[in-house]
Amino acid sequence: MHNSTKFLELCNEADAAHQVRSVLYPLKPIGLGTPYMECPSSYIIRLAEAHSVRLKEIVKIALQANGAAIQDPSVKKLNGMGFNVANILKGLEMVTSRNDLKLLGTLNWKGFIKNKNINKDHKTWCPNCFESWKRIGYILYEPLIWQISGIEFCYKHNTRLVSHCHSCKESLEVCSDLERIGYCPKCSAYLGKYKINKEYRMTPVEKEKADYVAESIVNARNIAELKPERHDQAITLKQVTDIVDRNNSVAFRLFQESSSEYKFY
């Protein structure tokens, strides 16, 4: 997949990222507005594959376009709330001419939730989802909800998420430089090979957490319009209700809980 010449060409074009045309393909994120919205790491892996370059090279292009420092960027925390993630997503919007990549991941939850360790430190996935998507010719991708701490079941199939490759038995990192969605980066085995049939019996607490997370993901665009400050309640109730329906939106619930320590696990 690696192509050094292609990467150098893209880097040169990224230096002029303020130009009108896109440097990278304006690849559309999957699942925006649904509980199964794609996570940033999945999007960047697909973008790297579309350009036949490594994932880290796409990250470097994004940071370069945004004028951020490039130091061997880590790819392990692309779904989190860190400053580097903000720079990467902003840079990707510049080089793809898209304006919705900032909605991916948990970056927009920052300021509403004090506990920032809400992302798993290892990859989990649903083999049934991979297989059903592959069978109908759908694009394989990784939804954000799979990567949130405390979410251990698949919303669609009501089965437990898997955390180890069935072939090499290894636990997988959330994101690695040489990776194809749906395949083990260590042994190349297809991760949807073995279907999970046993139904997962979630507890009421697990169901409540999952519903909260799913609703937050669905309302990503509404939440992104709010700009809370960590130590200063800069958002008024009127601002919240002007943007979204108070009775139906997770944004209002997040506003209510922004001064509390909500934990996902």
C-alpha cells in the first residue's frame, strides 16, 4: 500500500492547502447522523487506502496543511479529545475540502464531559457487522460506538463485541499504521469470519450508558454548535434551546451535566 513518490507529491500540494481544489479525495464519512457514525481512525485508514499511502502519511499531510508541528504523529489516540486530534481533523478538512470531519469522534464532547478517558485502549468490533456489510458489498468501516469505554455489545446484533483476532489470538491496537478495515494488522485474517450467535444480556446500567452514547453520536452536529468552557459556564440555557429542542436533544442533557463527573465506565 505504501507509495513514497505519491506521498511526497501530496506533501508538496499540502503546502498550498489554502488553494481552492482538494489535495486529497473528499471521501465521505459513513453514518453521520446515526448511532453508527464512523470514528476518525476508520476514516483516516480508508483515506490512506484510497491514496495508496500509509496512515501516518495522511496524518502528516493534515498537520502540515494546518501548520501544526510534525513529530512522528501517534495514531493510537485518533478517536480522542487531544489537541493533536483537533489539528488533524482541521487539517483533513482543509485538504479534502470537507466541513464535516470535525463531527467525527469525541472531540466535540470536550468541555461537556470531564472524564476524557472515554475511548478504549484497544480495538473492539462486531464480526457480524463486518460479514453482513461484506456480503452485500458495503464498505467496511469502524463505528465510533465500538470504541467507547463501557460499550461491550453491538447495537445491531445484540451480541458481544470481540477484542481478539480469532486467528492469531492477539489483542489489537485501536489504530495501526499498516491496517485494512476488517482485517487483522498482525496476521491479515478477516475479522468477520466467525459469526457470533450468542445473545448478549446487557444490564440496565449498560443499556443506559449505550443509549446515552448513541444519542450523543446521533446529535454530533448539534453538540458541535455549542462551545462550553471548562471553568466558565459560557453557554446559557437560552443558547442551548435556541439551537436544539430542549425536550428531545442530548445537547440539553449534556448542558445539564457539564459540571458533573459523568463516567462511561
